[in-house]
Amino acid sequence: MARTHTLFAKVLHWGFVVLYLYGIFKQVEDLSQLENAGLLLFEVVFAIVFLVIVLTRYFYMRRFETFLGASEPIPIAHTVLAKTIHRSMYTCFILLPLTGLMIAGLYSQGYTVNASPDEEQTVMDVVLGLHGLVAETSYVLILVHISAAFYSRLKGEGVWSSMVPFWKEKGPTNSSIIKRITSVENGVYARFERFFTSKDK
Ligand code: HEM
Ligand code: HEM
């Protein structure tokens, strides 16, 4: 039988999706809103809870291999690519609350942004810029992640079914177009692997 992620891993994955969406949509719109002490406290508690859940998830998931549900062996270069995307997502999910907490700390110490673009940037400008950049990077990574999950579903590798509770796979695809695309893709991975193994010798 195909291997599947544990119930806890699925709860962490889908529960975290809800938490992340909430974090993104309820976000503070500008610094002046932090004048409200209740909101500031809520943001700080939310950021700490978010960080604890991300770290719990990261350490729990480390024990499982990438592409746990795959029915066929996955090229090493493909696994490295997926791991890189996963780690980059985790990096964003850690930096988002950390920079948020820095904003809260700086704000309560009286730091603020510079009103005029001609003046030198304050430390608050830099941290706010970083906070926004991390948020935008996370959107791109998640888009890549979801596209890769759909592509894997079309191939019928079993990875989708190991994490997603619907539209379960019934085996590898019979579509000749998808098979052709997959063979081009595997050719690219094989080239990368040859390149790196020949460099090691
Ligand atoms: C339609 C939406 C989504 C689908 C179909 C999906 C599917 C999957 C699948 C199949 C895996 C398992 C990969 C494996 O076994 O190696 C996975 C892992 C993961 N997903 Fe998603 N995902 C979705 C949305 C999201 C979103 C919105 C986030 C972030 C907020 C996210 C973050 C992650 C992370 C970080 C992992 C890696 C888990 C680990 O091994 O540590 N996913 N996802
Ligand atoms: C996990 C927790 C958090 C998430 C997911 C999050 C997410 C975001 C996002 C997506 C933006 C918009 C960035 C942009 O598009 O440029 C934003 C802006 C902002 N965040 Fe957070 N944030 C978090 C925690 C915090 C905390 C704890 C604070 C401070 C108490 C904070 C203060 C701000 C402020 C002031 C802005 C507005 C920046 C501006 O004036 O353009 N955030 N946040």
C-alpha cells in the first residue's frame, strides 16, 4: 500500500495553511495602528504562537523523507530541489514572526519610519522592508510549491495522496503528454546529477 503522512503531519500542514492565511490577511496595515496597545499585544502573542508552531512542525517533519508517498524512485536532483523549496519556505515562516517581533520591539522603544525619502533610512525602515520582502518571497515559494503538488498529482506519483485528503491518485498517469514531459524532466535531473558527480571525482 502507498505510504501516507501521519494524521499529525496532515493536521500540522493544513492547520498551518489556515494560520498562515489568517496572518497574511489580518496583517497590520501601517505602523500607526500599533498605537493601539491591545493590537500590539495581540500581534506579539500571534507571532510567538506562529513561531512555536513552525518550529514544532519543522522538527517533527525532519524525521520523514521528502516525497514519502512516491510509488517510484525519485531522482536525487528532484529531491534536492524540493528540499530546497521546503527549507526556503520554513526560513520565511521563521523570519516573518521574527521581523514582526522586531517591529514591535522597536516601536515600543520609540523608533519609527522616516517621513521624508530624502532622509537616511532608520532601523525601522530596514526591518519593515525586510518584513515585507519575506512576506512576498513566501507568496512566490508557496505558488511554486502548490504548482509542483498539482504537477505531481497529474503524474500520479502518490505524493499528492500522501498529504491531500481528496482527488486521490489511482496510479501513474496514462497520459502520453504527461509521460513525455516527465521524461524530458528526468533527463534534466540526470544531466545535473552527472554534472555534479563528475565534478566530485
Ligand atoms: C493546494 C494547496 C497545497 C497542496 C496541494 C500541498 C501539498 C503538499 C504535499 C503533497 C506535501 C508533501 C510533500 C512530501 O511528502 O514531500 C506538502 C508539504 C509541505 N507543504 Fe504543502 N500543499 C499546499 C499548500 C501549502 C501551503 C499554503 C503551505 C504554506 C503555508 C504549504 C507548506 C508546505 C511545507 C512547508 C511542506 C513540507 C513539509 C515537510 O516535509 O516539512 N503547503 N504539501
Ligand atoms: C507571523 C506573524 C506575522 C505575519 C504573517 C505578518 C505578515 C505581514 C504582511 C504580509 C505584511 C505586508 C507586507 C507588505 O506587503 O509589504 C505585514 C505588514 C506589517 N506588519 Fe506584519 N506580520 C506578522 C507579525 C507582525 C508583528 C508581530 C508586527 C508588529 C507588532 C507586525 C507589524 C507589521 C506592520 C507595521 C506592517 C505594515 C508595514 C507597512 O507600513 O507597510 N507584523 N505583515
